[in-house]
Amino acid sequence: MDLRAFQAHIAATYGAKDEARGSSGTFMYLIEEVGELAEALREPATHDLDGEFADCLAWLVSLAHLSGVDLAAATARKYPGFCQRCGATPCTCVSKP
């Protein structure tokens, strides 16, 4: 399933609940899941790391849907297949520590 199809699937499955909750409530759930992902990254042996990544993505696409953002299109524009600063793939920019 590609990103656009996943966003449509999440909207069809949870869209009514997301709309009732609103953007701020949905954002809070996303942040909660990011916290759970942080825990899973620190202790992967005791957490469902794959599941936490999936939960973060699901809440992110829910929030994008509520905001009227086609996440697949936005991603393609923002990340066109090369680094927008240096123009290279892989990126050759000096990394932050």
C-alpha cells in the first residue's frame, strides 16, 4: 500500500472519529505515540518497535487528512529524490552533530 492509499484507508476507517476529536486532539494523540516510539527506541527488546512506528504514521496521516493535506503529494514536493540543499543523492551536506 502506498502513502496515498494508506491515508485514504485511515481516513475511511477513522475519519469521522478524527473530525469529532478535531485537529488539536488528534495532534495530542500523535505526540503521545511519538513518546511511545521514543521509549521503544530506547528499549526495543521490551516494546513493539514496528507497531510504534506504524502508530506514529497512522496518527500523522490522520492529522494531514484533517488539515486537507495530501501527504504523498507534499512529500514528493518536499523530497524530490535528491537533497534540496546540495542537490546530491546521497546528501553531501555537512551533518549536524
